[in-house]
Amino acid sequence: MREEYDFSNAKRARDVPHLARLQEEMAGKSRITIRVDNRVLAAFKARAELTGGNYQTLMNEALSQFTQGLTLEDVVRDTIREELHAA
């Protein structure tokens, strides 16, 4: 059975703060399908759970660092510098 919906009072996404923020965050990104090893995905999901973040964001950051030629050593060094500066 098909239900009818009344959209006469609907708002545009840009007029709903949460949806507007999501649209802004998604600007400049592309939706893709990718296959990754289960252990890799599990590691990113576990890290995201520990940090309270999103595993897709962590994966995007890792790929971005790779494309910039950053090594794990560079990332650790920069993180330590940031922490020392904040202290």
C-alpha cells in the first residue's frame, strides 16, 4: 500500500540547521564505493569509537596524509609538537 505524504509545510535542508551543517560538511566530497580489508575497517571503527569520531572521517584523513607524503613518523611528530605547545 502506498502512503501519501503532505510536503506542503516542508522546509529546505538549508533552512534546517542540522541539515544545513551536514550539507556544508559534505561540500567538496564525492560518494564512492571501495573495498577494504575487514581488519583495516575494524581498526578504523575501533579508533573512531575510542576518539568519539567517525571512521569515515579518520579514513579520509589518513588518505589525505598519504597523498601529502606524510609518514606515520611525521604525524606523530606533529601531534607531539601540538600537545607540547598546548601544555
